[in-house]
Amino acid sequence: MTNGIPKRIEKDEIGNIQKLWQIIVDAEAEGHYMGAGSPSHPEGDRAKSDTGIVQGHAYSIVEVKEVDGLKMIKLRNPWGEGEWQGDWSDNSDKWSVRMKNILKFTNADDGIFWMDFNDFWEEYETVYVCKNLSEVKGWKSVSVSDEWKGKYAGGLPSSKNRDARLEDAP
């Protein structure tokens, strides 16, 4: 679906915040898709950290930017709601007019938020990078049109898939 090669990067394997920052900066420069995973929790994604990060949940990495030596990362909760509540959150007093303009900051409860990369390092444990292998980057693609036929084409009958009928299959 993404036309790319995924890679999972564990923070503990990297062991160095600057190295992880550089990996993310390089991946963004190359147009790769990225995400971040928060630590798992016994309550699953019903649990949140004290600063609003849903536990055991994946977030999209939207953008990274370094401004005046401050490393900032923009993330999106795919639920479209629930945001970081620490420094640089929507209601943080750290936002100056200048920083709002540079980072194109908007204050909306839309699941999109900025945070300092040091806080990111504390809140997330995994980074996902899906290398974009588009034709623009010199890769070639092949599309195959086909059709799934046969007695299992509708899936197996179950309580959640009542429309699947083995006897109707060709």
C-alpha cells in the first residue's frame, strides 16, 4: 500500500538521541513515511501518559525542524484527537509569535502537535520508517491486474463474515 520498504527502529537499539534525530531528519529529506510508537501498557491504548500520549499507540511523524538549536518534531494522532500536553503543546506558554510563524503553528484539537525532540525521546520507544520507492526516485513499478476467484474469494464464513458462502463459489 505504501510502495516502500518498512524499517522498525527501537530507541534502545540506537541508544543515542542525536543519532535518532539524524535518522529522522535524513528520512524526511528523502521523502520517506514515518511513524512513532509509544510504549505498550497493560490497558492498551486506553492508557495515557501524564502528558497525554496514548500508550501502545502509533503516531505519524509529520515534520521535523531545527530552530535556533531547538529540535522540534510534529506528530499526529491518527484518531484526530488527543494531543501532547507538555512543553510546546497547543496551550503552552513557550510559543512566541516568531516560533508560531516558523513552524506554521495552529491551535486546534485535531490530534496534530509539536514537541521538543528531548520530550519525544522520553515519550516514544519506536520509530517506523517506510522508504518511499517511487518512480520519481528512480525505482520502477509494475502493476498486475488480477481477480481473486475460487471458493475462498469471499473469505471464510464466520460470525463476522456471514456473507461468505462456500457453496456459492465457482
